Amino acid sequence: MNSTPLPPEMPDVTDTGTIIGTIKPQQPHEPTPILVPPEDNNAAGGDENDNAMEVNAVIDEEDALQTIEKLRSDDLPSRVEAARKLPTIAVALGPQRTRDELLPFLSDGVDDEDEVLEAIAVSLGNLVPYVGGKEHAASLLQPLELLLAVEESVVREKAATSAIAVSKFMADDEDYYVKEFVGMIGRLATKEWFTARISACGLIPVAFPKMTPELRTKHLEYFASLCRDDAPMVRRIASRNLGPLVETVVETMGPASLLAGEEGGVVSTTLLDLYESLAGGDQPDSVRLHTTQNCVSFGKAMTQIKEKASSVSSDLQTIFFGIDALVKRILPLIVATIDDRSWRVRWTAASKFALVVQAFSTLDGTMDALVPAYEKLLQDPEAEVRTAATFNLSEVARTGALVSADAASNQDARVPVAQRLVKRVVSLTEDDSENVRAALAMVATDLAPMLGRDMTIAHLLPPMLLLLRDSTSEVRLNIISSLSMLNEVIGAELLTQSLLPAVLDLAEDGKWRIRLAVIERIPLLAKQLGKEFFTDRLLSLCVGWLGDDISSIREAAAKDLKELTALLGSEWSVSNLLPRVRQVMEHSSYLRRMNAVRSLSLMATAMDVYTAQWEVLPILLEMHCDPVPNVRFNVAKGLGLIGPMFNPLVYEGQIVTILELLKEDSDRDVRFFACQASDSLRATFNKKMNEN
């Protein structure tokens, strides 16, 4: 075997006390890492393959040496690049030296720049196969534990993700998992520096299912201590992770988490007390912001316990009683967020209120408290809060629960939530904020299927017609875009009288983006309003957009005609669109003629082959002699687009003839596009012939 010299040794890393930096050849008794998949050796070529593998191994070792050198460099980008390639170093060093040299070296470098530490944190999560497998996965937790305590939050989050990934390799051996991973969490939770305690908040819910009962109690005490930590930053992260912990506890312990006992009652005692403490008015806004999401988690947990309770028949009554007791303690806390002094807390409640309703909808008596609270959010002094609440209108109304007809009505009169909330729509249409009205226009029509035809006509249609006449174009546009639900319930007849003026106003809006949005919704309107109404009232408007001053409008109008052809059929297109497009082709403006050619080509692609051949192709071919080159090269592009639709006889007899003429045109752009179309079609038809 030919020998290849090994790279020179690198100097020791004296500043860290480690010896990383010298890559030595593997000893004969050590397994050689397979850096390049070997080829199958045969008797004649075995020596050559062995030689190639040795060369590749040396090349990889050189790459690892360069990566190590970059990791020790003064240049920040070089260190970041090297940190992302830690597996390269680990492969070259081997598992033993990776554990003994590389990981201590990384542990000593946690005072590096944040960008380097972030890259190291990510790479450590991928090193388990390179440190000897899951038996040695715990060796990666030492540098990760240090990274979990640094000041930069991004580094801590990446380190937490990697620590969780490493812990999954250890999960099969519970004693190993508890000793190493759970032990690390306990150390983080009790460290003096607050950043380590922040990391512990997010790791306790992850490790909880694998803990022994004693450790669960101990770590719940740790979590309770973190929720009462002196540092507001720790309490904020603890509040964020309270919900996941509640869901994990219920999923792990089941109904026992609610029942009082030696190991039970965790939810009803410890966790609910923490929720009440973190939702208190003495907490900073950043802590109280998570009250709503934690409420959702409690609601999901209660629902899950209720579903599992059927398997615990002896304690069924006790479980339901415990759920009712918890709900009575939780609901006042979420209702209190509606009156919170911070508009951000109220905004968070408004934006997530649909999740709250979904989580509690199956629990008895909850909707009578939640729906009035939601109505209060719709009347909040801050427009941002009202807007967020309005976006959730249809989702809140979708619950199947029955509530009192209004706040002052007799409790015996029960109506669906949608029927009660529709009364708030009128006041929202008169809101001072156009953002609130625009949000209402997007979601209010979703109430129609829930209300039924009579209730929709009586209570929902009048405010929707008001929105169609709103002074803000965005509001009118949103209501037009969301009319499909309303149309399905009450039919188009009741809408057409008010809808047409609104569409015409938007079609002539001074903002071209509004006109573009209307054009994009024309096919939807055609589908909603029906072929006859659309042809009589809106067809001329669609063709008229081909002459708009804005190029984007003209292009969108051409695409519209294609979609209308596909939606309403080739026969309708020939009868109604082609005559109008032909008129545009005779216009004195070359821009209109050019857009007519584009439209014709696009329309043909949506037609059947027979109609395209006999109705569209002759018109397109006629335009090849237009005096303006822009029109002629669009004819060439159009022929290239629709040519593959036809059989070889049409291609050879009609299309090729015109393209040959255009290839000899005096304008170079026309010649270019004609050659391009000709080459494309020739390749297409040659391929078809070869396939046949």
C-alpha cells in the first residue's frame, strides 16, 4: 500500500490545559472511523481502494485540523464556522478523545462571543453518535449545563433544545436519565445566577414524566420556588412554562393529579396556587401576559381528566366535584384579565380568547362566565384590543353551548352563543377604528351558517350591507371577499342590490392595490353571484381593466379572463368574452392591443382544443402583422404558449408559417421571441413523436 505522509502536528492548547489540536493516527487496536464509504474490493483492485481510503482519511484529518485552528482563531466568523463543524472534529478525534479533550475544551470556552456559543450549543445536540453513543451521551451535558447558564437568551434556548435532544438518547435507562439529566435540572434550579434558574423552568416539564414520585415532588417544589423567585425574569419564564407543566402532569398522572392523596392533588393544590400567584395584580405585566395561555392549559387539563374519569368509576363523583371546584377558581382569574390595567394583557386575552372558549366549552357552566367577558373585550377602550377580539368572533360563536340571551335576561331563556353575539355586530360596524371594522368584515359572515336563514336576514344582513357602504375601501374589500358564507345561506338575490355599487366603487378606487384586490376576487364573485348576473353587471368592467394605466392591473385582468373561462366554460367565453376582446384588439393604443393578445392566449389555455383552434387561433394569427413590435412579439409568445395544445397538422400548417415570418421580422425583439417559441414548440412536438 502506498504511504501518504500525515499532516504535521499542531501545537498544544496551553491556555486551556487541554491537549486538543494534535490528531494522531488511530492505533491498530482502535476501530478506524469510516470517513468515506468503501467500495467493494476485488482481487485486482483491492490495493487501489485501500490507498484511496487512506488518502481520504488524511484529507478529512486535515479538514479537522483546520477546523480546530479556526476554533482557536481570533477571527469571530472563523470561530463560528468551526463551531458549526464540531462533528468533523469529533469524527477525526474519535469518541474517547472527543470526550476527554474536545468537550473540556468547549467547556472552558463558554466566555466566547454569543454567536460562537450559539453555534456550539446547536452542534452539541448532534454529537451523541460521535462520543460513543447513548452510553456516553451524558458527557455532552457538562458543556450544555454551562451554556444553559449564560446571559444570552438565544444561546440558552439552543442549549435547552440540544439538552432535550441528548436526553432522548438516555431515556431508555431511567436510572441513567434521572441521575444525569434530572440531576442537571436540579442543579440549574438551585444555582445562584438567575439565568440558570430560567433554563430550569423550561426543562422541568420535559423531564417530569421520567421522574420517580419523590423526584416529582422535589422538582415541583423547585418549580414553585422559581415561580416565587425574586428575579422578575425568572417568574416570567416560569409563568410561560406553567401551562406545559400542567398538561404534562395531567397526562402523566391522570385523574390522580386532581385527587387528594399521598402523590395526588398536584393540580388542585400546588399548580393552581402558582397560577393564582402569577396572575395576581402585584406581578409585572410580563408575568401576567401568560395568564390567558395558562388558563387554556388548565382548561385542556380539566377536559382531559374528565374524559379519562370514566375508567375510574369509584372516584367519578369526586373527580367531577374536583373539576367544578377548579373551574370556579380558574374562571375569575381569566375574567380578571379583561379589566387588567395593562392593555397588552387585555390584548393577549382578546387574541387567545377563542382558545380559552375551546378549552372550557365542554365544562359545565363555563360559557355563562366567558361570553360576557368576551363581550366586554369587544367594547374595550383600546382599538387594538377590540380588533384582536373581533378577529375571534366566529371562533367564539362556533361553540355549541347555550347561554342566556343577554346579560339582563332570565336565565331560563337560553340561546346559542352565535345568536347572542350577533347583537354586538351592529355596534362594531359603527366603531371609530377602521381596523375593527375591517376585522369584522372578514369574520362576521361566518356567523350566517350558525344563525340560519331567518336570523341572518333579520340580524346579520343589515350590518353587512352597512359595511358594503363603509367609507374605508379596505372594509368594503374585506366584506366582498367574505360574502360566500352569506350567499350560501340567503342567496345572491338579497345581496345584488347593495353589492354592485360597492364593487363598482372599489373598481374605480384611487389606490391601485385596491383595484388589484378587486380583480383577484372577480372569479369568486362570478361563482357566488351566478353566470347571468355577472354577465349583465360585471363583465364589461373586467374587460375594461385591460386598458388600466397600471401594468399590474392589466396583467391581473388578463389572468382574470382565463379564470372566468375555466369557471364559466368555453361556450360562455366565446359568446361573451371574445367579441369584447376583439374590440380591444382594434383600439388605437398598442398597450390595449398587446394586453388583448395576452388575454387571448391565456383564455385559449382554459378552453377545449376544438374551441381554441377554431375561435382563438385565427384571431391570434391575424395579429402577427400589427405595426407595433410589442404586439407582434406577444403574438409569438402566445403561439409558444398555446401551440402544444394542437395536433401536428395545425402546428405545421398554421403556427410554423407565422413563426417563420416573425423570425424574419425587422425588430430584433420580435425575432428573439419568435425563435424562442419556435425552438420550444419543435422540442415539444419532437418529444411527442418519439413517445408515439
